[in-house]
Amino acid sequence: MSSVPAAELPVADNHTAETARLSPSSGERARPRVAREPLTILIVVPSLDSGAADAGAVEITRALTGANHRAVVVSRAGRLVADVTAAGGEFVPLDVASTNPAVMLRNTAVLMRLVRERQCDAVHALGRAAAWSAYLAARLCHVPFITSWYKGFREQNLFKHLYNGIMTRGDRVVAVSEQIAQLIHDRYGTPWQRIAVVSNSVDFARFDPADVTRERIEAVRHSWGVTRDTKVILITGRIVRRKGHHVVVRAVQRLKEMGLKDFLCVFMGEDHGRTHYTGELWDLVLATDGMDVVRMAAAVADMPAAYAAAAVVVSAAVQPEGVQRAILEAQAMGRPVIVSDLAAGPEVVLSPPAVPESRITGLRFPAGDDAALAGTLLRLFSMPEPTRRAMGNRGRAWVLDHFDADIVADQALQVYEDAGAGSHAFTPTPALRQN
């Protein structure tokens, strides 16, 4: 299988060998490890619906149970509970998404009881509100505490900085990408030796373009109301401001003004009714006369067919997003991708100037720049079909080589070993007391 050599990727020169060793972008196969005895890990995540941390909890559960360890997942109930239990994990319902101090203290007591009753070897937090309760429970029970960052949190003020800072207090701090690892180090001064880069993985058996039939693709396009000749610009994920949907709407307006025809922008996601952003988006669509080229569609069960039905998959994120599963899945399906410079790092999407034109797997534009996004979309659509297809094929080869589930699972398990899970002599790292 051909792929782009890892040596062509830019690597931060101040990263330690520890960070590089745990990163799937290094291109090296992780060595299989045999645990000395089974571990029980308490995974604390705010929700189990459709977010990156939610899917991450399922992925960690599979990694643990697949290696004959035990996963106890604590969260609010959601659609992914079935995935946790199907993977062999235990689900315990608890509102660990609450930021009410009284609720967080009660949650701490519940988590402490779970650690003792289930004899947990470590506590792993995948969200900020959950992390506060999980941190206290882990410290009071004297077990390792681990956190995972799936995105870069906004820090509008000192309070937010302090609130987000709980995610740096882990004995190991897991970043989903080199970009997020750099942010953690720069913003909090977290030592590199405590940061492990462990990416998301892709289910290549599910996201295989060879297995998606024409009938499945046409069924998705029919649900969107588009013809076979319509170029679909697909944006997936939750409809929240940090994803940059408003940037896409303005870019679409520019495409119309440039005279581009036979295209449709599909926003496929949910907002869970927690923000007014969807309403603002509709107002912007109306103000820019984009009703004919913008569609908001519900999430579909057949995501491989949805990617296959698109001409390009776009992420216009205006905050650091780490490694988005949608971008990995789109590349696994052989789709060209366009990302902002905050949506995905160079270890996810290969683009100039990091690699020559003959090696690119997608295109990149400055975050928040709708004119640049419009120009990048026009550039892609101006390419001959064989060129676009070759770009998609290179993207699939790249993720096949660097985001394999077995490799990522082994790296995740290594984090627990490095944090001291299962060690009776565990003591918190001195660096924790300095945060």
C-alpha cells in the first residue's frame, strides 16, 4: 500500500521522544503489549451522544475490552450507550455534565464509591465538568488520573482558563493531535513528558468505498433532494459556532456570485437545542439569498454512503479541533477534503507547502476567511475528475497507514501503563502540584 512518508510531515522540534512515540502520525507500528494483569478503568464523560469525547469513550472501551481489561463508563445516557455495552463495557448513568458545584461534589462521592466497589486502577476524564469530579475522586482514592483533549477550549477570561485547566492535571494528558498537544504545552506549560498524542481511529471495514453500492448513494442523495450531477459540499458534526458553519454560508454566497452552478451545501448535524446558532445560521442564509444552495439535513445512519455522495467534505472550524473523525472517515471513503488551518493538523490532511502538489490529500484555507474558502472550493471543482479522484485515493492510503484501530488501541493502553495504572506504588507526579 502506498502512502506519504512520515518524514515529509512537519514535526515540532521541541517535542520529546515520548510524544513522538505515542503519536500515530509517526508512521511506526506500535509494539503489541501483554498486560501483566487485567485493569479496570473508570471512564468519565459528560454525555454519550454524538460529540468527539462521546465517541472517544466508546473507542477507549473497545480498546480496553479487546485487551481483556474492564471499562466502566459514567455519563449521562445517550445514543452511544448501546455501543458501550455492545463493546463489553459497563454503563453507569450519572449527570457528570453539570457545572453546579453541589452536583459536582455529589458526583465526586459517587465516583469514589465506584472506584472502590469496582476496584478501578485509574480514572480517565474526557470532559471538563466531568474532570473536576473525576480528579477529586482519583486523588482521594489514590489512583492515577488521566485526561483526554479532543479540541482546543475557548478561554475568554481568567475564569475559563482556570476551569479548563483541570484537563492538564492528569498524570498523563492525552491530546488527539500534535496541534492540540502544542496548544496544551503553550497555554499551560504542561511538560512534554506528561503529554501523549493518541489520535482517533477509523473503522476501515465500515468506511470502505468498495462496499458502498450505487443504490445506497442514490438513497442518500434522494433524501437531500439532489440530482446525480449536483456537486454536494458536505459539512458534518454538531451545528455549533466553533465549527464555522457561518463561514461556509458566506463562502457559498461568494460561489453564487462567481457564477458556480449545480452545487448544494449540506449541513448534516444537530444542535441539541442548546444554542441560538442554528437560528442565526438560517437568518444568514436568508440574508445572503442562499436558500437554494444550502440545506440542513438530519444525521443519517449510513454515513459511508453520505460521504460517497459528496463531492467534497469541508470543515471550517474557527477553533482548534484536533483530529475530527468526519475528516478521517471522509478520507477513508476516498473523498477530497477542505479544512481550515484550525480544523486539522498536517498529520491529518496533507497539503502544500508541507508536501508537493503530487502528494496532497486535501486543501487548506485560513480559519474564518470565507473568501479563501470560496476560492479553495472553486479550485477543487475546477480540477479534472481524475485529479480529484487521485487526491481522494491518496487520502484513503494515508489514513489506512496512520489511523488503524489496533495501533491506536495499543497506544491508548500504553498511556495507562505509563500513568501507573495497576501499580500499588502509585503516587501523583510532582508536576501536578505545580498546576
